[in-house]
Amino acid sequence: MLKNLVLFTLVLGFLPLPAQSRLLYKSSLIALYSIEAEAGAKNQHPVDINPERLEALLSQLEVISDQTGGEPVPLFPGSKALSASQELHTALRYLSPNQDLILAGFRSEGGLLNTKRYETSARVFVQDGFLNMIVGQIDQFRAEFRDPNNGLPPMGSRAKEVALVGSIAAAPGISRVRGRDDWLLLDLNLAVEPKQNRRIGYDRVENVNQRPGEVAPALTPIPPTEHSQVPTKTIDTAKSSQPVSQSHAKLDPKLQKIEEEFELLQRLRDKGLITDRDYEQKKKQLLERL
């Protein structure tokens, strides 16, 4: 039955998105879509943004919601800011002036057996040296088995403010359009130190093409001749997730097999290939084997 569910949901995954939109990248961390820009947009696309500057700004984004107990929690903690910035950097290099991006960031809570994911999403574009993010939702629970008719995640609009539940915390390099709590401006020309999550931490990645003491430009417009279609990429979370713990080597073979099945089950749910109900049923069966 589980196999049939996987095949069924794979078919659903190929249902078309709304016209003029396209899924560019999706993982358990973020999803990126291209979409036709709104009327009157003056996008500075395609553009090559300094990756380290982009990473530092994304690391500043913190959500405040009922789920966080009213406290600011990083949307992209630790090395996740680096991963998100790499994919956003690639997408912006290929985007045309008449396209916006939709960025959905996923924040997880809980352990292997009780993970919950919360989604923050926004319309994204570059204009006048700022990465603009018009937020459509903040830290909302994301059902792993998304209704295919929902298509794109909620996004903000240049024309009208969205009434948000929750907020994005104030941070260096991040301001707001006057009179718009939903419209964030990330200053690409301001050098900001990346915020590191104390529980995670990570090693900085140096730009090998940058000479010592040299400051890389914040953003560089790309000539139209170099512009081409955005490469589509959906990563395999089975390959991209954290390495399997070395504790496997110490487990009893039976327990090791059960743990591996738990991890597979988690990946299937993260990809939206099984429903929450199916996940709970299978999890219960695995627990009964312990």
C-alpha cells in the first residue's frame, strides 16, 4: 500500500502550477519558483549577487509567531543560510526582468518521530540594490501532503499589503518599505556579519576567486546575452540530508534496520510522498517492533 501511495503522489507532483510559474528548486529547507512579475515591476534581473553578502543577510531573518512563543527564531540557522543563499544566488543569475521569485523557507521542530514543519513564504526580486521580500505568510504549519490545487505558496504583492499573522524580527541590513510591514528590504550594499546559531554553528566558506584584502562587489548586473532559462533542480533529500549518525555501528542489527526505516519514512513525508496519516500509521507499526 505504501508503494502505491508513493507512486500516486509522484503523479500528483507533475500536476501543472499556475500559468507563467515554474518550480525551480525544492528541498526540505526551501522551495523556489519563478513567476511572472507584477505590472510595473522594475526588476534588476538577471543579477549576480555577492554570495557571502546574500548568506549574511539570510542568516539575519528571524520569525516571531505563536509557534515560537513570541521569541525570534532563525528561519535559516547555521549552515542552512549558506545552502539557501547558494540556490537563491543561482536563480537570480538566470531570472529575467519580467520575472519574480517565490521563496518558501521551511523551519522544523521536534525530533525524528514528531517533526513539524512551518513555512514562511515571500515574493522576491532585486531592485535598486535591495533584495525585496514581500511576505505572504509567516511560520504557518505546513501539511506534508499539500493539496495539489494550492499550487504556489502564499506571496505578497507590490500593490497591496498582506495582513500577516506573526512578524519578521528587526535586524542589521533589513528595513521595511514605509507603511508596509510585509515588505522587507535587504540591503545588498551593506556589509553584515552572518548571524550564527549557537546550537549549530558552521565554518565560513571563503571565495577562492577573491584576493586577500579584496572586497567583492555586492551585485553585478548580467548582460542579456548571458541570460538563459533558469536550471530546474529538485534535490534528493536522501542524498542531501545530514550524514547518517555513526551510532548505527553500535546498534543491534534489528534496531539499526528499524532506525533506517524511520529515516526513510521521514524522508518520504518531507517530500510529500505520504500523508501525515500514513506516516503516523507506519510509525506506530515500527514502534511496535521495538
